[in-house]
Amino acid sequence: MKAICYLFIIFSLILNHAFAQNLHTVDSLQQVLKTNISDQQKVDVYNLMAKEYRYMDSAQVAKYASKAIELSHKIDYVPGEADAFYYVGFAKLIKGNRAEARQSFQKVLRVSQKADYKKGIANANNGLGVFYWVQSKMDSALIYYKKSLKIRAQIGDKEGTASTSVNIGAIYKYQGKDDKAIELYHQALRIEESIGNTKGMSNCYHNLGMIYTDQGDYPKALKYYQDAIDIRQGIRDTMGLMITYNNMGSTYTRQGKFEKAITFHQQAIVLASAVEDNSNLAANYNNLGIIYNYQGNYPKALEAFHQSLKIREKLKSQSGIAQSFNNIGHIYKVQGDYSSALRYFTQALEKYQQKKYKRGMAISHNNIGIVQELQGLYAKALDHYQQALDLEKQAHLNARITESYLGIGRVYFLQKKYAKAQTFFEEALKMREVMGEKAMSAEAQVNLGMAYYAQKDYGQAQKYLEEGLKAASKTGFILFVKYGAEYLAKVYQATGQPQKALENHILFKQMADSLLNKETIQKIARLETQYVAQKSADSLKQVQAQKDQLMKADLRRREATQKATYIGLGLSALLVVLLFIFYRTQQHHNHKLNRVNAELKQSYNTIQTNAQLIAHQKTDLEQALHQLKELDNFKEKMVGMIAHDLKNPLQAIIGFSQNSHSHPHIPAIHQAAQRMHLLILNMLDTQKFTNTKIPLQKSTQSLPQLVQTATEQVQWFAVAKNIQLEQLISQEIQLSLDAQLISRVLLNLLHNAIKFTPQNGRIAINYEIAPNTQEIKIMVIDNGEGIGIQDQQAIFKPYHQANAHQGSTGLGLAFCKMVVESHQGQIGVETLLGKGSTFWFTLPLSEAALTIPEPAGQHTHNQLQTIELSAEDKAYLMPYINQIKDCKVYHFTKIKTILEQIDVEHHPQVALWKNTLKQAVAIANQQQYEELIDVN
């Protein structure tokens, strides 16, 4: 007790020194007030003084903020008034007056919006975000934080931008999105370092430490906490030190270093009491209770938990109350009062579910599982452990995952499924050793030793039980000293070591007696009774205070009624006089009113005439609109008819120029005709599928083959501009896709790249496979002119042209987007003006797809090699092939009609042959067409 008092005195001196630091700044500001400065400058100084006191002394905040508000009103200085209310709001929030804090922030918002004071609007949104954060309303908090961040970034407020980034990171951490939170904290840290804001840097270090604590990376967490403490001690940041001390204590608790943990929590309690930060005071009492519970000092643990709960009930902190319920329930569980324990755990779970707080829900499910395990309800226990495990994995709570592993292992142990139990105990031990949790490792080691004992592997059992007992004894984890000694005695008995067995049995009895002795149970019962009685007394005081207020209100009401009666009589006499005067005046006004009525009637007639004219004009406009719609429909039909009329002769040109090389321009004519055919298909399909889903005819295709075919079809255009085409796909990749549509996507992207790539340029086709998303990303890379920011989103819309001087329908990329999205993929562009563009799209990579390394130097693939028609397949196809041989490759419609008659339900190789032939006809590939219909 003397040591604790001494510690309190020391930290009171440290706190006084921190106050002295703030007072030194305030003294400097007061000296500025004595100089010859303007009223506006005085307001700014008053606000700076309120800012210095906002975490320390709410009375001083109110004093200086009031001066700032009063002088701001006098000189009509809106920013000064808004800043003052902002600091008042924070002071009230820290004191626990949440409703008043919210009113202050809303006042800041109204005043700032009226004067278009951007910084004030950002401050107000940030304050409201903090308000909702304290209430655990994370979605609302995130909305206000994002509004604040956007404004602060726009006005160049770096310090504010960093602060709000940290606040948003805290939301993501709460939601279990650790990667996003870490990214925001590092982003804020870089800003704080650039402006030299050491206090902001310490906040970033602290928050990073919190994330790594939850992830179980304790060495990294302690490093970041120590970085925060070093800065906060240097700048005498009392509030910051208090919070970091608490988190350091919690981290040391997880490592089993209980004495260090107690020291840090006691330091935090001293600071929290001095600045009246009830929220942090409750948190540290709660954490002390957890340590005393690990040490088996249940009366002291319950006392600390009740202190925490009492504060949290006053603050109406639902998450905090839920945490206290869980911890109090644990004490009753250890004492064997399962009904009381289950009641507290269930209440905690309900509160966490209301807040959608995954970590709290996981803890409550785990606790309920433990009680049901002890009651022998193993199926229910396993269900709750599994629910806890699922939540912990979703939120990346590595430290909590081990708790669920141990719980599941214990249930299997009790069900005598020792091998399964051993597996879960080993996984828990492995994770805890990696995280450096010495006390918790002791629990896993003892459990693992018990599993080996049950399987009669006494050597392994002795090893893990001795290690667990040693670790539990060193950290003061009495509960697992008890379990370790109990089973170690059994192991020594089984291996013929009676002396050691006796020693451990004695140790087991000593620990069991210390945990469950009569005095301890009676003390716990007294503490619970005192808590209930104190709560009842507080309720009676509250009821009596309400009665007193009602009596005073009734007395005030009666006095007001009496006064109102006298005033009413006087007013009645005055009313009679006024009515007479009003009657005389009304007669005079009636004459004027009649004249005004006549004028209004004339105006009404004029308005009626104008209304009729407007109605006629509306009818004319509607008729014109109808005519425009009919004209638009006619235009679409005409475009479709023209495209269809052009399509068949164009296919004839493609067919006749396919293999004829008698003239040097024939290849050019062939590829130009294919390009024109592609444009017509784009026009038809974009019009056809604008409001409907594209039907897919999927089959397994070779990606390198599709790319090779597309490259060959644009080769002449590339050669004409001396552009080098490179295919960098060096692996055989089989994908399930619509070959015809994806081929057109590749052709559109290649034509687009050639069009915007200068002479002697370079175009490459490459891909990436993302194992996490099971997608393949295909890229067409050029070194052309690039695309402006204003065009990057619009280029995938129909009829949009990034460059008005380039002749284009603007439909190619729109069609690509439709096809890729129908394949459940995405499409986009990465570009840099003057450097070039990378158009990319993704396709799903199914589990059945194989990626096989290709032999060096091989870049083409023969898809026909994958079609293996049996004799039965060939016999089935012959009638249809004889009909097809009467057609040319450009007779697309006739061939399509014949192919539709082929039933492929029981012929998988015929289905592949049919789809490949369709693709060859669609792109007028004469050589492939002839090979496919020659099945002999």
C-alpha cells in the first residue's frame, strides 16, 4: 500500500510538471495579450489558450473560449467564434458530457457554414466524428471524418489532414481492416514528419502499436509504444502518456510480464484521475482486474472490475459495460457459479451484437463456450467456439484465435478425442510462441501435456507439463500451476517416480485451495453485495432528486399561474380599448381592400390567359419531342440495316483476299476489310446489347493462340507505321471464355494501340496472374501519346473519342467493356501523357485451368491439336460437313444456320469443333476453316 501511495505522489509530480509546461505556453500567450495587438488577434490568442487547456482543465477552456466568443461577437469575427466552440466541445467530450459536446460541434458547423469558413466546417465534422466514435457508432463517425478529411486536404491543412487520417484509421482498425488502417497511419506519420509535428508523430506510433498488439506482434507493438512514450515525455503530453501506458500494460499482460503491466496501469490511473478522464480510468481498472484474475487473486480482480463497471455505467459506454460483464462473468465461472457467469456473458454478447463489434462478440462467444464446456454441453460449446473463431479470423485477431483453438481442443479432450485435441493445442502453442505470449504459452503447454498423458505418451506429457508449469510459476499464472501440477503428479505416478508425484500433488492441492478457499468465496460474495447495494442507493438518490425537482417545478408552475391571472385581467381591459380602435381602423381599410380586390381580379384574368398560352406551348413541345424520338428510332434502324447490308459483301472481300497473294496490296485489302468488318460488328453489337446481357458461348481456349491470331490480323497496320508488335505470353494458359468475343476485344485494343502509337513505336501484349483473386490480367501496352485525365473514365462510353481529330466511331472500347463485364471481369487503362498507355482487362481463372510452361522460343499454338474427334464423332458430323462444304468462308449466315442444327450435348469434342469453326468463320480465317471441315 505504501508503494502505491509513493507511486501516486511521484506521478502527481510528473503531471504537475506537464501542467507547468502548458502553463509556460499560456504565460507566453498572456504576455502577447499585453502587447499592442488587434481585437481579432486577441481572439486568436484566447483560442490558443483554450486549446492548450482542452485536455487538462475544462474550467480554463470555458473561461478563455467565453472571452473569445464575446469579443468575436463584438467585432463580427466568425472564425474566432467557431474555433472557440470547437475547443469547448472537446473539453465537454473528455468530461463525459456527450450531449453538450455534440451541441457545441453542431454550433461550430452552423456558424462556419453560414460564413463559408472552411476550416471551421472541417473542425466541426471532425468533432462530430469523434462524438460518434465515442458512442461506437462507427458508420456515422466514418461519414463525418471523410467529410473533414476532404475539406482539410482541399485547404492545405496538413496537420488537420494527418489528424483526421489517424481517426479514419482507428475506424478501420475497429472494423478489422488492419491493412487500410496501417496505410493511413503511415500516411499520417509522413505528413507529421514533414511539418515537424512531434505530438502528431507520437499519435501515429501509438496507433501502429495498437494494431500490432491485436495481431499478436508484441515486439513490434512495444517498439512503437516506446517511440510514442519517448516523444510524449519530451513534449510532456499527459493525455498521450496516459493512453500509451495503458496499452503498454495490456501488451505486457499478454506476454505474462504481470509486474511490468501493473506498473504501467497504475501510472495510467494516476494520470487519468488527475485530468478526470473517466473513460481511460475505467479501462485501466478493467485491465488491472484482468491481471489479478490471471494471478488467481479473484477478490481483488472483482473489486477492480466493479470499479470499472461503475464508471462505465455513468458514462453510458455500452461497449465498456459489455467488457466489464465479460470479466465479472469470468470470476463467477471460476467459482463454479455457472448460471451467474452465463447471465453476464450473454448480456455482454447482446451489447456487442448491437454495436456489430467483432472482437467483443468473439470474446463473448468464447466465454459462453467455456461455461457450456464446464457444464458438459459439448456440442453447444463447440458451436460457440467456432463462431468465435470465425469472427477472429475475419478481424485478423491472432491473439484471440489461440483462445478458440484451446477451447475447441479442451472439448475434444473431454470427449476423449485426444488426437484432435492434441492438434488444436499444438496449433495454439505454435502461435503463442511466435507472438511471445509466455503466460498464455504456459496454458497451451499444460493442455498439450494433458493430451499426451491421455494417450499414454508419458515422455512428451512430462516434457510439456514441466515446461508449462515452469512458465506458469514464473509469470504467476496460478490456475495453470494447479493444472500442471495435477497432471504432472499423474505422469510421475505412471512412470514410477512416487516422490515427484507426491510433491506435485501437494502443489496441486495448495493451488486449488488458494483459488477456491472459503475466505475468497465469501469476499467475492461481499463485494457483489456491496456493488448491488451501492447501485440501489444510487438509484434511490436519483429518484429522490427527481421528486425534489418535480416539487420545485410544481411550485414554480403555481406562482406562474397566479402572475398570469393578474396579467390577464390587465390585458383584458387593454384589449377592449384596442378592439374599439381596431374596429374604426378596419372600416377605413375595407375601402382600400375593395380596390385591391378589383385589381387582383384583373391580374387573375391575365394569369389565366397566360396559363392557356403555356398549355398550348407545352403540347407543341411534347409533339416535337415525340417526333425526335421517332427520328432517333429511325436512325438506329437505318444504321442497323446499313451495317447488315455492308456485312455480307465485306465478308466476300475477306474470303477472296484470304489466300491470294497475286497482288502486293491484297494482304492490305484483306486486313483493312477485317478491320471494317470489326467496326460493323461493334456498331451492331453495341446497339444490340446496350440494355441487354450479352449471351456467352464459352469453351476452353488457349490464350496464346487467341493473342497470336489477333496479332496476325493487325500485322499490316503495324507494318504500315513501322510499329513493333511483341507477344510476351510465354505460358500455355487454358481459359473458359467466348472465343469470338474475346478475340474481338483483343483486336479492338490492338487497333486502338496502333492508331495512337507514333511511327517506329512499340506495342506489347503481356499478362499477370493474381493468386489471391484467381484472375488473369491481360495487358496491351503502347508508347503512344497517352490519354488525358478528363478522358480516362469516358473512353469506355459509346461514341466517346479521346481525340476529336482522330476518325473513330467511339464504339470499340464500349464493346470491350460489355464483353469483359459479361465474363465477370474488369477493364481499365493506366496512362501517362507523352509516355503511353496500358489497356488491361481481367478474366476469371477457374480452378480447372492449367498454366504449363511453354518450351523456350515457342510463341504459337495450334488449337486444332486439342480437338480429337472419334470415329463416332466424325460419322455424326459428316451430313453437316457436306452441307458446309458447299459454302464459302464468308457465307456466315448459311454456315451459322447449319451449325445450329448440331446437337453437342453428348459430344464434348464436337462442341469444341463447332465453337472453333464459328470463330474461324467470324474472323474469315480461310486456312483454319478448310482444316476444320476436312475431318478425314
